[in-house]
Amino acid sequence: MEENRFMRVDNVAKELDVSNSHAYRIMKALNDELEAMGYMVVSSRVNRAFFMKKFCYKEEEEM
């Protein structure tokens, strides 16, 4: 099954081991940054690739 391109608050909270309220603040900050770059954003969702990039999640071979 293909992985979803967007993360919801529960995905962000679990990935970072933070509360849902903290995950919402993180998602808002990431979406504000994307919006400033000219991208359309969806409230309560964050682009998975952008999230991974901002939190330095990379494949070992890329590092």
C-alpha cells in the first residue's frame, strides 16, 4: 500500500513523541512556512516529505 503524502496530527505526535497540542503547533509552523513559499496547504495536515526534510529524517545512504 502506498504511503500517504500527508501526515495528520496523530502521525506527527507519534513520530516526535509529543502531545497532540504540541504536534498541532509544529504542523502550523510547517504549514506557515510552506504557505510563505507559495504552496497551498491543508489545515490539520502537513506534507510528509517537508516534515521529514525539516526534522532531518534521511536514508542512511543519502547522508
